[in-house]
Amino acid sequence: MKKTVLILILAIFTGYPGLIQAQDIHFSQFFASPLYTNPANAGNFEGDYRFVMNNKNQWNSFTDAYTTFAGSFEAGFGNLFIPDSHAGAGIQINNDIAGDGKLGTTQFYLNLAYYITFGKTKQFMLGAGFSAGYVMHGINFNNLTFGNQYTGEQYDPYSQTGEVWTYDKINYPDFGAGANFIYKLNPKLTLQSGFSLIHLSTPAKSFFENSEAYLPVKYSFTVSGDYNIKDDLWVEPQFMAMFQQDYREVNAGGLLRFDYNPVSLQSVYFGGLVRARDAGIVVFGLKYHNVRMTLNYDINLSKLSTISRGKGGMEFSLIYIFMKPRPFESPYYRKCPDFI
């Protein structure tokens, strides 16, 4: 089974005969990987700087499948060019390693976004963003085994593989764009929807020469919100749908947030999501000062659960938002004369 999974991974990412599309890494906590989800999320936070880290391990219970890391740093700027507007600029680094062949993906992106507000009470916000980056892939073919190396029931590592590889490293530029629409109905309800297109240039992605393998455009739709049920209890619904060639992924669910404040512990999160026909996702998190830490576990519900026994993968995210100290402005008052 391990060999089969490795062959499938290799086929998906290299354009093995009969398969000419490639796919992207993904996070179950798409709501906690803002720049990876949508370039327009750059600067979409309350503060001056935001640092985000994501780490995911998938299917390691039965094979050395996927280990994924992502990190980003952003800066937000208020009232840039237009009053009541804000902008954001951020850098993003993603790294993914898959299988015994250590099929590696490293991505570097620069993200820029700009937001304007409108409406009688400035309750509407519209933002657009763009990303430009560079992507590198590498693989160690010496770690892989092939059918031609088996003589009868024995494996001979010195036998010819019967495969001809042109490259063990490839790289290409990559571009994306996105938009966000935010509606703040009142202090108790905020709604947000987003749309993004990634890999606009559909870059070639294969270790074979003259291969037709390419990375198709990925379309992502997101909807989220914050609603105060009562007192300190909030609900945060989350939805994302991704489309990339024949690949489809739909995630839906939500988190309950309890605003709690003993010793600066601001919030506690718990909830879950479902990735259609694939996994159930259990989520738990905490917010302490300006740091939010969220942990989730994917319970495999697909046909692969026969082998995985339901074990999917663990994922961790950390978000830190820094706000510069603001000068204290005392309220204006007029002192009455002493003789009154």
C-alpha cells in the first residue's frame, strides 16, 4: 500500500502518463491561513503587524505522506491615499514534503491588498489583493522503487528502473489575485465573503521533458462570520469551496467562541468542520493576549479509512497580532470657575 500511495503522489505531481494535472497543498484551518487562502487577506486584521504559522501532518499513521509548513508576516497601513481606507503588504513562505522520495515544494510570495469603506455608517468594506511569487520543486529518485526492480518476489535495488527522468528540480514564477467583501451590520454581527484565483499563469509542472503537465488555476470561495449569540458566547461559521481542474473540495462548519478573561486569557474556541467525502475536523483553540493558538485533528472518512483506520492528521496554527502603543488622549473638559 505504501508503494501505491507513493506512486499516486508522484503521478499527481509529475504528470505521470495519463495524469496531466497537479494539485496544491491545503490546510483544514483555512480560516487560520489567511494569505494562503486569499491574497486579498493581506492587512485584513485589527492591528499593525500579523504573524501566522501553520503546520500539518497528514496520513503519517500508515505512510510517510505529507508534512506541510507555512509562515507569513504582514503589515497594515491605515488611511492610505483615501480616508477610512487601509492597505496591507505581506510575505508568505510555504513548504511541503511528501513521500519517501521527499517530493518537496517551496513557495515564496509577496502579497498586496487595498480596502475601501463605504455606506452611511461605513458598514461596508471592499478589498482586492494580488500575489506574485516563485515556486521550487525537488525530488530524490534514489529513494523510490519501481516495478522493474522486482525480479520474481525479490527486490533488486541495482536493477534498472526503466524510467527516464529529465529533471530532479523544477521552478517557475506564480501569480494570484483575490477580493473580499465585509459587511458589519452591527457590533454583534459581521459577515465576510471572499474569492481568489491562484496560478493565473498555469505554469508547467513536471520532471519530464516536453510534458503536458501543468498547474491549473485554483478557484476558491469563502464565507465566514462573527455573531454574538448572547453575553460572551459567539459563533463563527466557516465555509470554503475550492475548484482546481477536476478536483473539488468543500469545507463547512464553525467554531464557538467563549470570551473569557482570567489572567489575560481572552477566548476559548471549540467546534468542528466537515470536508465533504473526506474527513471530519475537530477544532480547539485559545486566545491569550494577542496570540491565538488553534489545534485540529482530521478524522478520515473517505475510502482510505480502511487503511488509515480513521487517522487523518494533526494541524496546528498560531496567529500573533501586534499593535503599536497609541498615545493616550484624555477627554476634553472645561473646568468651572472657583467662584461658581
